[in-house]
Amino acid sequence: MEDDWRSLLAGLPLEQRLKAPAVSELARDRAMRRPPETAAATLRAAAAAEGLDAGHDWIPAAAARISADTGP
């Protein structure tokens, strides 16, 4: 699993590279410290709602980070 999921955004169009961190933050607020599957589902739903490819490689990498996040 990619340690820094943002590096997986490198080949995406600019609009998607700009939206992905915002989508990740939204999902983080909803799925922090939840099981990885829950975080991934939350992130996929948020990505799809924003018109992003919910099957891209950055999704599971970001979900793993969200799941492991303990907050501020």
C-alpha cells in the first residue's frame, strides 16, 4: 500500500488532483478510526459524488490512512 496516497494522484487530470484531497478530508471526518472497509466505502461514495473515479488506486491508500487516523 502506498504510504503517501497523494503520490498516486500524479497521473490524473488537474481537476481530479485538486478534488481528491477535499474528498479525502470529507471522508476522514465521517470515517476516522473506522474499519478500513468502512473508510474505503465512505471515500468511494464521496469520490463518486464529486465525479471522481471511485476505483482509482488512491482510494484504498487514502482509506487506509483515514482508518488509521486518530485525529488531532
